[in-house]
Amino acid sequence: MSTTVQSPSTSAGVIKDTFLWRRKKLSLSVLATATATWVLLEVYQFNFLTVASWLGISIVASMFLWGNLLRILRKKEPDMSGLEVSEQWATEAANTFRGWMEEGVRWVFRVGAERQWYVSVAVVSGLWVLSLLGSLADFLTLLYIGIVAGMTAPVIYVRYEYKIKECGEKAMVQGRKLYDMVDDKVFRKMKHNVFQSKEKKVE
């Protein structure tokens, strides 16, 4: 009986275990592959197509040698029937991706229409910082930094979750105080002046 590709939920579990270093060999492989790719493309300035071709050559040559070695030793050849992508998996993966896209669009509009101005300001500031980083480094470097951060930040958060949450709560309290102060001294006065000017015009 042939086995099929893992379902999206199982794949999500594998991804989660990889980033949390619960599967150390797989996590180390991902980090080593990302590092090697970045070094080859950025440090040694190899072309992506060249590196991809080398990788393809290595895989095909290894499979060729392995298959012929099994034939020489008269051993059973590997069963490749399980290497298939089922229609159900493809549909579920497409629906999952569509759900992420829809949630992203909703989040953008939700942040844009947020009544608490500091949420929108924080998002715009974050995107502005990201644009500055984009002007300082190319996409591949930013992607590599993101992978390294993704392989370290979740582990640190899980290990020091209580302390991080405590600091986050304190920061939220201080941010709320700052918001109330700015709202009271700036925006409410602006609203009051606008209403007064409207009343004078009516008179």
C-alpha cells in the first residue's frame, strides 16, 4: 500500500517541531542548508541557477549510483510509488494558503480602521523600519536573517515565556498610559477647538 504526502496539519506540526528544535537533526539541516545557500549566493557570489543545477546534479547522480549499486548487489529496488501528491492534500494546502491570504487582508483593513491610533502608528513604523532594512540589504540576506530569527526566537520565547509575558504586560501598561496622556493633551484639545470653531461659524 502506497503512502502519500503528509496532510497540511501534519506538515504544520513538523514545521512547528523544526522551529522549536524538537527534531534536532531536521532543525540543524534546515539551518545548515540556509547558511550554505546564503554563503554560496552572497559571499561567493554564485548564481542561483548554477547552485540549483549543482544540487540537481548531485541528487540525480546519487540516485543513479544508489539504484545501480542495489542492482549489482541484487537487492530490492526502492519503491517510489509513495512519492506522490494527492489531490486532497493539494486542495487542503490551497485552501490553507487562501485562508492565510484572506486573514492578512482582513488584518490590514482592521489595523487601518483601528480606533486606537497607536496600533496603526506601530504597524506603519514597523513597515517603515522594514523598508529601511530592505534598502540596506537584499532580499536573500533578509530571508536568511528571518530564518535564523525563526530558528532562535521561538525557542527563547518558550524557555522564557513567563518573563517575556511579564515584560510585555508592563510595556502595554506604559503604552496605555502614554496613549491616554497624548489623547488627553493633544487629540481631545484638537476636537474641542474644532467644535468651538464650528459653533462660532454657526453663530
